[in-house]
Amino acid sequence: KYKKNKGGFNVGISFGVGYEILESAVELNAGILWRLWRHNSIFNVTTGASYMRTVGTNFVNIPFVINWNMVRSNSGSMYMGLGTEFSISFAEYNSYSRSLYFDFPIVYQWGLGWRHSDFSFYLKYYVGYELCTMGLRYAYLF
């Protein structure tokens, strides 16, 4: 008998690579991702925690993104999301001094999601830090 999967909660790991537009530098990120999802739902929420490094700066980010599922089915979705990331950054000026910054960058993402995988393109703008990054992220969800 067919049993419909109504949705749930996923936890996974994510890896990404990006490009810092204003400084022309490479960005690397890794983290933990979790999402609340429901098959055929109009919206889902993605959040998590990640570490990012770019332009001699280390970031710890906690994103909160609401995704609109433009194309949805029982097996997956194509989505567009908008949200923010609470961000703590440690700027390395030299080996003896570091500056601590807090920011709430604006996050836009477009992606494809399945039960155990998520692939997205993202664009982030750090207002206070004047940093704009874009990149690709893959997450494997358990």
C-alpha cells in the first residue's frame, strides 16, 4: 500500500565555494544545515550554522531563510529564498589583534531540494561590512 510521506525535519552537512565580488577573493564555507519541509508545500524554512572564510576574515553564520517552492512535487522542489544570517566575524589584521563584528547580511538563494540533497546558488550582502559574496552550496541531509 502507498504511504504518503508528509514531511519532516532534516539535519545535514553543507559545503560551498563562493566568490567575494568587491574584493575578488575566493570564499570557502562548511556547516550544519537543518530544514523544516513538507512535500507539495508552498514554503519551507532553512536554518543552520556555518563557518566561512574569505578576505582574511573568519565568519560564523546562523542563517534563517524562508524558501518559496516555485515547482514542487512529492519527490522534490525548485525554490527561491530570502532571509538573513546572524553573522559574527573575526577580521585578522595581524597575528596579535583581531576585530569582532556583528552583522545581519541579506541572503537570496535559488535551489533544488530533494529528500536527502539540496543544491543552491546564493547571493549575500553584508551591509555593515560592505562585503558581497555569491556561490554554490551543496548539502547532504540525513
